[in-house]
Amino acid sequence: MPAYFSLSLEFSRKEISADFMRNFHNVLELAGLPFKSGYWHSEREDLQKILAWNQKKLEQDFKLGYDENGAHDYRQMLFRSDDFSEVRGFWLNRYPVREEFTFEIIIPESELFSGEFFFGNVCIPKKMQIIREIACKLWESVPVLTIQTEPEIADETASYQEILTGQKLPNACPFAIVSEQIAQKHDFVQFQKIKIGRNGILLEYQEDKTDYET
């Protein structure tokens, strides 16, 4: 199994509504991630069944137990993509903290980086730009708290409160998106800051410009 790069969208449970899953999927499609099929325990299930299942699980505040059958978990999805061999999405409830949940979009690391992460790793610019554009579209269209990026070997996603209070930096390998409120509260001197819609700030490490392949 390959190592995966994650685009992590962090939400507050306060944002859950009766049509949350349906609205979120519509935004995914508009952002360039149309539904292809279910995955793992849902290969044969259609989109509407997957959305209904995940909506119910989220409303029930469900989190899979360590010794519980994976068939009880949130349904995973594959998305159609002309740019990557695999783009998969799945939900993690009560993560990174009890009152939050995340949607993880994962892609094989080898399709976004040349070299081994942390050992001469270099972003492939055209491919990473596709991910940036998807992230910005999602930020501008859904009530996400943060968007963080991370390789498979990385610290856990930082919670909104940890970032807001300065306890942790957002995972930004190579970028993250936070609110203007957070960006104004902290200097984030290690980041280049770019304004985007819905009062968002795209954070990129300054050295990213020299770490890209040409």
C-alpha cells in the first residue's frame, strides 16, 4: 500500500445540519472531485446511499471502536480524477478533538512529491497547484474551520483551538488555510500569507518557492 498525502478539512459539530452531507458533496463536485464509486465496505453502494449512511452516523456522533467491525464505520468514496491515479475521501468523527470532525482527502504521496518526505522531498508544482485550487474552492464554499496538509508520517491534525491559542501551528506540508482571525492573532512569520475568499488566509512556507521542481 502506498503512502498517502492528506488534505484535512476540519469542522465543528455545531455546523451539522440535516442536509450537511448532500451540500458538502455538491461542493466537492464543483471543486473538481466528482463521485466515482464507494470504497472498501461500500464498493457496490450508490452515492445517495453513502450520503444517507454518513449523515446518520454523523448525527449520531458515531466513532468506530478499536475492536468494532469496520463495516459499521463511515462509508469511504473514490473520486474521478484525470490528474491522479487515486483520490479517496473519508470521515473521522471526534477528531482531532471531541467536538470536531474531519474529512480526509488522500492521494498517493508519490504523485505529489519527488523524493522521500523529509529526505530531499520536492513538490511537483503542477500537481500541488491542483490540490491548492481544490482546497481554496472548498474553503470558500463550506464552513470549514481549517484546511491542513500532511504526509502520512506527520503529527496529528491540530485542532482549531490549539491553532487559535498558539499551542500548535497548523500542519502545512506544504500549505494550510486558516481564518483571518487566526492569522491576525499570530505572526506566522515562517509563512507567506495570501488572502482568499470567505475571510481566509492561505499559508505557505516561505521556502516552498525554492523547493519546487522546475
